[in-house]
Amino acid sequence: MFGGLTPARRFLPYLTDQILDRIIDPGKVFDLELPLAKVAEGYGAMDERRAIKTLLRVQLNVG
């Protein structure tokens, strides 16, 4: 995970652990979910104010 221009980077390790331990639910922040391949569409939606935050999911092929 990478942060923007805010000082959020110092909080990322702590927050990542909180998310992975299911203490906090980041899904409440994201209002658009797209596959990673549509990252440009996600940025476009945020730029055009159609979305506040986009969650990009990676699809793993297991098996």
C-alpha cells in the first residue's frame, strides 16, 4: 500500500495490521469496487466525483 501527499504513510503499518486482523473494516470507506485491471477507471471515477474511494481487487487463480 502506498499513501499520497498526506502524512498517512506512518499509519499504514498499524492500519494494515488492524485490517488483516479484522479489527477494522476498510470496506466502509470504499464506495466503488473494481478489479485491478480497471485501475484507470477507478481513478477516473474519483476524478469525476462518481466515487470517493475505489477498492481494487486482485483475482488470484488458485488450484
